[in-house]
Amino acid sequence: MSYKPPRRPQFFYTTAPLPCPYVQGRTERKVVTEIAGPEAEALHDRLSRAGFRRSHNIAYAPVCPGCNACVPIRIPTATFQADRGLRRIARANEGVEGFEVPPRATAEQFQLFQRYQQARHGDGDMATMSFYDYRAMVEDTPIDSMIVEFRDPDDRLLGACLTDRLGDGLSAVYSFFIPGVEKRSLGTFTILWLIERAKALGLPYVYLGYWVSESRKMSYKARFRPSEILVSGTWRTLMEADGGGMHGDAAMALLPETAG
């Protein structure tokens, strides 16, 4: 009879209250857990389906008392249909190619990252990140990750997206792009590219993180229709009238099922 080592317990912790980065005047709290060990991929898959996101080797989900603004959202690739506006963005970026490269930080990426932060989030914490901070964000991953680099025909780097490969889809962790070309909507084009890539790989979903209808920076995610949101532990189609989503208590209710 072979010896089977005991399964390592999965611990979850709640962070201290901090100012919410999305809705002014509110406070955020997160439940976090470490992604590590030989079962890191399977754990990350389960947590992603339960509405968690990844940063470095940590998975987190909002558990903010009295607030349900952050709603996990994903796009079913088989049923997605680009509307006229999205098709126009795709045409505006004809000639731009996406290249999947290993999650290794480069000076070229970091220079673009800095330009993006200064132009779009100059008052945020990420605007002061050093190259070593950026490298940690990209390279500290316990799972199958990649950087998608978007380049024009002259090989100029226009944007990049740190992306996780899941068992059932692709997860956009963080994207950034060249400022000053807003008409091209490179952030939206990045999502369109991920949808097509997931289709090609036979993956049913693209995970976009949290949709925050009250935040202009995050509300754009709802334009990819049909999309699905996680409400009380169940993924359901996002309707035009939807204005809320998963309460923090609902995320906590998922923990016993996903502690794996």
C-alpha cells in the first residue's frame, strides 16, 4: 500500500479595510489565499470560476460589507457577437498582431508601462512602480501565464496584456497600451484579440475580472455581449437592466467549495 501524503489545508485571510479604488467614499476588503504547490493550476482554475482574481501568487476576491459593486464577469466565446462599434475598433487595428511570449519583463515593456501609467493613472500607486516591481508583477506567477505583445507592421510595441491560461479559458490579468491613440481603443482591441484566441484554442471563456458599473474605468467590460456575471455563486447572462451583482457575503459563501 503506497503512502499518500496528507493534503495541505488551504487558508483564507481577510485584509484590513482600505479606501476603494473604484467608488469614491467607500472602503474595500478582500479575502486572499496563496496559490502554490503542485495543485496550483487546479486551485487557480476553481478560484477563477468562483470569482477570484490573481496577483503574483495570491488569489483574491472582494468581501466589502454593504457593497456589491465589483461583479466577476466573463465572455462566453461561442456566443459572443461583436456589435458595430466593436467591429469598427477591429478594423481600426488591422495590421496589429498579437504575439504570445513568456512572462518575462523587458525594458521595452516597462517603458510603455510607465508611459501608460503616467497618462492614465498618474495619481495611482502603479505610477511609481520600479522595473523590479514590474518584473515581480509579470514573473511571480505559479501558473501557466504569458504576455501578449501587440505590435504594428513596423514592429512597434503598441500594448501588452499579462494573461493567465486556465482550464476553461484565458484570463486578462493586466493590460496597458500606448497613450494618445484613443480612437484605436487598444484596450478594447486587446479583449477582442483574446476572444478570438480563446476560440482558436477551443476555450469557452475569457475572464475579464470585475465589472464595476459605477466606475467609468471598469464599466466598459459590459459592452462585450453576451457576457456572464457571477451572482450568488451562479454564472448568469448579463442583462441590460442589471446594475448590481455579487455581494461580499456571497463570495465568502463560496470558500468552502473552492478551498480544495
